[in-house]
Amino acid sequence: MFRLFEENTADAVWQKIADYFRKTPLSVQESRGGPAQELLHAAISIKNPREKWVLSRKPVLNLAFSLAEIIWLTRGRNDAAFLNFFNRQLPKFAGQTDIYHGAYGHRLRKSMGFDQLESAYTAFRANPRTRQVVLQIWDANLDLPDQTGAAKSADIPCNTSSILKINNNSLEWLQIMRSNDIFRGLPYNIVQFTALQEILSGWLEIKMGEYHHISDSLHLYSNCADNIQKSYPIQTLNFSNPDSLAFPKDISDRSFLQLEEFITEIIEGRASQSDLVSLKNCDELPEAFRNMAIILASEALRRNRHRDQCEHLLEQCSNPIYTFLYSEWLNRIDHERVK
């Protein structure tokens, strides 16, 4: 039997799921991440996936990491350094490695021998009525356990496939997950695939439809249960996400390439303080992409101990969601240092 969670925004549906785990006695299963409450066969639906950000999670999301991951996915990368710069904890979960085995963007755009996202775009342009656009992430040859039942990697994909359709001139997206941690994973998973949905809808120059998500195992690790208890809706927030990533393909491709090059200079130490403050080669990007560059540069400035310039640059961000999440991130860092 499916348990259905439906809401208008990512934050609202995540809160509904969190509340269910707070109040419902669930079986506890042992796993590589420790004991976890588990709900099998959960379906999640977000009516307006432009509102992709979970705002009420405590501690707050790592916004710069999440934005870097959108770029990493879209550009089809699998190198660990690109993400590890913005999330130093990631190797604990994905492994101490130079290449991430399960990198979703690389699986979608390169590892199957062709670009699945590009092929989906081409197919829909030719036949918007097709029901055969399925993007494959899971590779049984690489991802099934070995003969002893042991995992072949620390980074086996939790997302297995995406099923896309155009309905009423809107791109509908169904994401299939074999395993889904509601605290560490789900808020980021929603951002990852609603971003791809938004990007592809822009390429196709159609509307963004609803986002649907099936989790075969939706679970909460015991060591994260206290965080769920602290994560309640923020009643004072009354703003929405003004930034759309839905651009024509040429603008989209060019903008993501520039952001990729900007991050590469950051992680390789070639971006100077003045490069970061001036958003080198990214200042003239469309506003949605410029706002992404502001957050990424602000985090690079913070990590390089230029906190004043970090906060000054943040003032240029026109997206109130980003400003809220990143300000909360700075507060989180300050609090953890005091502790």
C-alpha cells in the first residue's frame, strides 16, 4: 500500500513527511547508516516544483553545495573535488575517492555512451506525445551487490530512473528512488531533479509541470531524529522563489558552462579575492544564474576567511530564498564554532 504525501511546495511536503515520522510508530531497520525508522512505498507530489527549497530543515541546508550540485549534475561531471569543496562531510557518505561512482549527472549525460538528457530533448521536440522517455541512472552491471551481498561502492545510486512526459504543454517528472533518507537526502534530492525538470522545460520552451517522486524506502536514521523534532514550519516567511532555470537551450548551456568554469577556478585556487568579489565572467549572466554565482563566491570568500566581503557580496543577491538560506548557513557555522 502506498502512503501519499502531496503539497504545493517542497517545504510543505517535507514538513508533512517529517510530521508523519514524528507521530507514527514505524518499524526500525538496521542499515549501513545505523538503525532507521522505515516507511516502505511512499509517493510524494509537489504541485509547484519551482518552490524546490526546504526552508524549515534544522540545521539549515548547505545552499552553496546544493547549487554546486545542480551545476555538477547539469554538466555531467563525476569528480569528487567539485562537490567536496562545498561539502567537506560528503566523503564520509560517498567514499574517499577522486571519482564518485554513482554521480547522477555523469550517468545521465555520459556514462551510458550517449547523452540521455540531450536525447530526451530531441525526442520531445520531434514528438511531444511520446511516453517512451525514461532516463536511466541505475546500471545493474555496476550497482548490484556482489556475490557475497556486499556493496560494490560506498556511492551506489539511490535514484534509479526518471520518467518524463509532456501533458497540457507542461513537462511532468516522475523520479524513482530505491532508498531515501528524509533528513540528509530528500531535501537535496528534490532540488536535484526539480532543477533538471526546470532546465529541460526551458530547453523545450514549455511550462514546468508537477514533480512526483516514489521512494521504495523512505527512512529516518535514529541519529537524525532530534533534528526532525526541531524542524517546524517557519511561519514568518512569506516570499517565494523568483528565479527560474528555464531558459532556451543555448542560453542555458552557455550559462552553466560559465558557472562550471567559475567553480573550477575556485576549487583549483585560481580565483583571486577580486575575482570572487567581481564574479569573474559571471556578472553578466541572467539574474537567476548570477544569483547562483553570488552564493558560490560568497561561500568561497567565507572559506578563505574573507567574511566581510562574503556578507557584502551576499547583499547583491536578489533571491530572498537564497539570502535567507545562506544567512542561516552563516549562523549555523558561527554556532558550531562556538560549541
